[in-house]
Amino acid sequence: MKGCLYCWTQAELDVLDGDPALVPYDIVKQFARESTDHFDRDEYELAWRRLAHRVVGVLENEPDSMYTTGLEQARFTSWPEHERIALRSMITDVVVRAAGDEQRWPALNDLIQAAAQLDQDMTPWLRLVESLPDGAFAHLAAYWSRDFLVSDSSTYGAWLFWKNPSAGEQIEEWLLTAALRDRLSAMDSEVAQRALEQIDQVAEFSTR
């Protein structure tokens, strides 16, 4: 495999080009975080297709939205359908497992951001959030509404570059839906109540 020899040894590139089961964890992690222009694009796509399931393992162990930023350069939307379905299923399972473990809720934002790179669109993943248990759902509503009060929806997602609408705009619109308010209002939860109070402030700022 061709790659930047300042960042990679030829031995590491050869390993990336071989059996994905034999690629060391740290090399998979480095590959997922590496700048995409450090590889030949055609070879980069093939490497991603070989290593996708390994990258998902890294993502689950160390949630970071950066790990899937290479999917656009790897031409994910042109992969064979069964490979796209498989990767989507694996990442969905990671999100659902995290949602089922309160100790892992702090990772949900990064996991959702990483998942959204598949589509360059938050919409299908916000639908997934709606299917999560109440606790995880309220956690994300509170997290995102607080984030938008501290900063701004236009700056959300360091690695989410699409526009019109941006990822932050999509989440802000979702936060202001009647269905979300109704669900949070039905919960007997301090987190849900806090989310509602913050969403009221987001709504106020969004109309100024």
C-alpha cells in the first residue's frame, strides 16, 4: 500500500495491505485518524473496506468522532450495498449498546457524530436517538441543548463539515420539535427537566 513515508514505515503500510485480522490495534487506530491525503485514494478506499469492522472496534473502545472522518474520501456511498449495510449495522449496534449502559452515556455524542459521517446527515441518526431508552434520550437532549447555550449550533461537530443544513442546525431543529418536548415532559427525571429548561433558552435565542 502506498502512503506517506514520513508518517508510516513501509512495514506498517504492508501490514495495512494484508489480512485485516493481523493488523495491530494501534495501527488500525492510526489509520482511522490519519489525514486522508497521506494515501493513494483508490488504495485508501480498499483499506477502509478491509478494516471497517476493525475501526468500529476502536470506535467502541475509544469513542471519537474523528475515526470515521475518512469515509467520504473512501467513497463510502459507492461501496457494495452489503458492505454499506454491514458497517451501518455495526455502528448502530455500538450506539445502542452504549445507550443501554448509563456509564457510557457520555460517549453517545461522539458515537452519534461518528455515525453521521456515513450519511453526511444527522437525520437518520436522530431517528435512532428517538428509539433509545428514555434515560439516554434525555441525556442527549440535555447535552446538546447545553452545548448550544455555551457555544452555538453553527460550531457543533469539529469533524462534521456538511452545510445547508449543518449538523448543528439539524440538531437544533430537532430539539425544538413538539414531539421531543412531549416525551421529555412525560419523564419524571431531573435530566429531562433540565433539558426542557435549556431548550426553552435555545428557542429564545433562535428567534432573536
